[in-house]
Amino acid sequence: MAKSKIEEYAKIIRPQNFDELMLLAEKVRGRRLRMVNATSVGGGVAEILTRVVPLFNELGIKTKWEAIKGSGEFFGVTKAFHNALHGSKTDITEQMLNIYNETNKANLADMSFDDDVVIIHDPQPAGLIAAKENSKAKWVWRCHIDTSHPQPDVWNFLKGFVEKYDASIFSTPWFAKGLPIPQYFIYPAIDPLAEKNRELSAHEINAVLQKYKLDRSRPIITQVSRFDYLKDPLGVIETYKLVKKHIDCQLVLAGGGASDDPEGGQVLKEVQEAAGNDKDIHVLLLPDFADLEINALQRASTVVLQKSLREGFGLTVTEALWKAKPVVASAVGGITLQVIHNFTGLLVHSIEGAAYQIRYLINNPQAAKKLGEYGREHVREKFLITRKLRNYLLLFLALENAGKDIIQL
Ligand code: UDP
């Protein structure tokens, strides 16, 4: 009999962690779970749900996933919320709040919540909590944003919804808020068996390099990200230009869009202008589900850069670390959970700092290799999807046994 896919993870993680996952799954088998977010493709949340939902179903937790619907205007409003929650100064008007409320109301009319647990991801669908009074489910709000320094008016508006939930999840205690509901902390994670992260043959990698006309004999610096100001793609080009003064290298800026991110087109335009006609800057607008390409580009990179100005977590960093790549990344948000300076990668605070560290890594391949190896083990221990599934299963048990001092397993 063919082995079920879940068993493949036993070869990658520690046996006791795998056994614990199976034990916990047994305890909550048959429960119904609903995940709701803002988009079915593009960005880290959709990336995680694409993998978590089938794996939960395989473990016997009946899991459904829906993305709310909204107009371009609505996603313009929620992108402004997103930026403001990350701490960027953003003007929020009464009309924007009305658009938010009306869209959440309209979505409610088409949805039902006959589940045991409902997990609502991020601010866009947070207003669905209005359905809680007619539902038997436990409601959880999962925040993927660095909410440590939010713009107060936006956080206070959102808090009005969040405090009605049974519990909340943040990516790290650094993002904890003053809330009257329990707060759980669960790191995001990647799936090592996904197309984006599986091992690739040299042939597969070379085919992608050829497709994008990249030259393997010269260093490749790569940033994979949506075209978003907070990912600082213009800063990436400035960084590359500083490195290029000393080293003949190539830059790959690869990204696609997300249906809940209306700013992408404008950012891409500015990036293309900044790239000008430098043949060694490869701005790649990738289609949805370009997982094999991203995997190959990350694996072929000499250095992976993540120059974000703000970052909830940064799955692209996890993906690069798992591929044992030397990573240079901004010391912001969840990136600092992953990149431990001088151990699993190099943290930077400026364009000049990023350029300096990239040059260091290109000139010192042995040091770069060591960072990559430690980075991979750090991800194995903390940021693989099996750990995240265990955390969720424990959360379900905690919600079912709220108020009990002892939970019998
Ligand atoms: N990603 C992708 N295609 C792109 C750009 C990004 O598949 O063109 C993926 C990327 O590999 C990662 C996720 O989208 O898995 C982005 O997650 P991250 O946490 O880095 O950033 P977010 O977009 O959620 O801010």
C-alpha cells in the first residue's frame, strides 16, 4: 500500500515530534474547521493555507477554506489598514470604515459557520465575527501582521472586532496586544514537501536559469516578494548597484501579485523604471503558482536578500534558509526570529549595510555555506509545517477545554 503523504514528514523531522502530531490528531479527529482569509492566491497567508488545509484533512480534521469577496475599493481600504497596522502613516476616513463594514456584511450573507472552530486570518475578514452569535463554533482571529507599533485609530477600529473572538493568534509574543481574550503565539511555517521547497535536480534548476537568461558563472542576488513598498524593491536595486561597483553580479527581483493587494502594479512600474536598461537586473513578473520557478531561483542564488521595511514573518526568508542559502535580511518583525545574526544569516539596517554583507558573503563562500547550513537546521527545528499543525491541534484542545487545569491526552 502506498504510504500516506503525512508519513513522509517523519523522514524530515524528529521522530518524537512526528509521533506527537499523530497523537494530537487522534484526539481531535472528526472536528470541523473553517479557515477564512482574503485571497486564495498570492502572499504568505494563502501560501500557508494551501498546504495546511489538505494536511489537516489528511489528519482527519474536516477543514474548509474560503476567501472573502470584495471590490477593488475594499482591497484598497484593507491594504491601507495593512500598512497602518505595520506602522506606516496612513489616512483613514469614515468612508473607508463604512466600505470595510459593508463588505464584511455582504460576505456574511453568503456564508454559514456550522463548524467547531472558525479561524479568521488578518484584518480583511475580521468583521465576520458578527456571525458568532448564531454559531456554536469557537472563533479565533489569526494575525499575520507585525502589530507591535500600529497606527492607533486603525488598531482601535479593528480591536472592536478582535475582542469579540474566543482567542487570538499572533506570530510572536513581540506582537502581543492588550486584549481581553487569550492570545496564543504560533510561528508561521513552510512545507518542505511542497513544490516550492522540495529538493530539485540540477537539470530542473538549470532549465529555470535558462528560461530567465541567468548566468550561473556569476553571482546571483535574489529577492522574491510581491511588488510592495514594504518589501523595499527600490532599496534592493540600490543595494545591488552598490555591490555591482565591486563585483560583477546579477540581481533577480521576482514577484507576482495578490488579489488583495492593489498597489502591486504601481510598485512594479517604479521598479522597472529604476532597473532601467541594466541587463543584469532581472525583474520577473511571475504568474500565480510559479512554485518550481521560485524554488529554482532561490536554490540557484548566491545570496538571498530580504530587504523588507516591515515584515510580519517573511516566509521567503524561511524558504531560503531551508534551502541552506546564505540570507541577508532587514532586522524587522518576524525576520529576526529566523535570522540570528552571524549564525543563521546576516541582519542589516540599511542599503549600505546590505551591500556590505552581500559582498562579504560572495567573497567568503565558506562562511556563507556555514550560515546556510545552520539556517536550514534552525528551520527544521522551528519553522516546518508539522510544528505548526501540532500547535494548532493543541490550540483546538485548549479551546475545547477552556478553564480546565488539566487536559487528559
Ligand atoms: N510568492 C510567490 N510568488 C511571488 C511572490 C511571492 O509564490 O511572485 C510566495 C513566496 O514564495 C512566499 C509567499 O508568497 O511563500 C510570501 O510570503 P511572505 O511571508 O514572504 O510575504 P507576504 O507576501 O505574505 O507579505
